[in-house]
Amino acid sequence: MNVAIHAQNLGLESAVISAIGDDERGGTLLDIIHERGVNTEFITKSKHPTGTVTVEISNPSQVLYTIDEPSAWDFIGTPEISWEPGDLLLHGSLATRNKHSYQALKTLRTQASTRVFDLNLRAPFIDSDRILELLEGTEIIKVNEEEYELLAQWLSLDSNPELGFEAMHETFGTQELIVTRGGQGALWVNSLGTLQSKIFPVTVKDIVGAGDSFLAAMLFGISHLLEPQHTLDYAAALGAMVASKEGANPLISTTELKAFIDASNR
């Protein structure tokens, strides 16, 4: 949801495929998504409650999540979607915790022209077998440093993501590997080589949503075939701005973002 909201704000038409409960939380969530301009037609109602997450942010740089279950999004269906060439299907790994949503995800993956997998691992819901199965045929993979280290353990990858990408490309068909590195920016690895983002120092208030906003900007740039280094730096800047603010989805205009980038270049 957070990626969709940020992508829509950037001008990339977005929709959410999920499920909510027939309850007050579900109605509020639907209103929020709709108000931010994101397509909600693929969000269905379930007999299960709307999902909730308790977020512990006493240490802003190390957020802890408690994710309740069962939740409505454990029972996502397979909506009829008129996929267009170039449409991206983005998903995380939490959909693997319940076989119902997992099967729906696998069906949707066969329909999309481009698959994007943001691992977004949340213990204790880490099923290595299902996660590795979803890597197969995924064009764009986004991880943080800790998630890459875990993949490297599972797959015996080199600790250097550039070398790890080569193995992932050969094994899974990976085309783009994006590695976020917190205060050290981000790496973008593909068959053309490796790019390092600029680093945008900020005072961190809340990292929830920073990675999502970063990914939204990356997908915007990739979808619009923008210059790669510009795309990566733009995404890193947006992630930094979000981390400097309260909440996962602060409304940041392109004018504000440009001013932030220009100020960092002085």
C-alpha cells in the first residue's frame, strides 16, 4: 500500500490488490487509499478482520513490527485484471505466510508482464522455500543489506551484491537487483554494472515507509525509462526525506523533492 501511495503521488498510476475486513478499520483504510488517488477496485472484503500491525519506533533506526494474524489480507483472491504491457506487479514476502494468498499471488505473477519482489522480511513469517520459489522469474528484486545477507546464506551467493547478481541472473533470470543500505545510500546492479546512489544525510525521525518511497521512485524511473543514475539518486533522496518526517506516507511534492536535492548539491 505504501509503495502504491508514493508511486501515485509521483504520477505512476497505481492500484492495490488486497483484502480488508468488513469493519471500521477496513473502511478507514479504504478511504485513506482512495483519498491518495490509488485505485481500490481490487481490494475485496473478507470475513476476517482488517490486518493490524504494532510498530515499535522507540529506536527510529531499528523499527520492530508485530503483525497480527489471521488478517483479511491472508485471504486475498485473484481479481480479474486487464493487464497492459509494461504493467508491474509488486509484492512482498508476507503473502507467503498463508497458502490462500500465496496461491493467489502465484496466479497473479503468471499474468503480469514484469514482476517486482520487495522481500520486506518480517520475522517470524519467513518461509525460505516459498521466498526462493518467488525469486524464479522475478525481473526486479529489492532487498536491504540484511536481506541480501540472508539470501547469500540461502543461495551461497558472494557477499558482494555485484557478484551475487550474476548468480541470481543465471539462476532466476533476475534483471535488476536493488540493495538499500540505510545511511550509505543504495546500490542498483544489473547486466550493465553497478550504480551507487548519492547519500542524503538527514535527521531520522521515522524510517517506516522510507524503503517504500524509495522503491516507488525507482519504479517510476524504470517505467519511464529515465536516466539510471538520476533515477537512483531521486529515489534515495525521496527515501531520505520520508525518513526525516513522521509517518509512512508524508505528502511530498516534486517541487519539495527537487529543492531538497538541489540543496544537497550545494
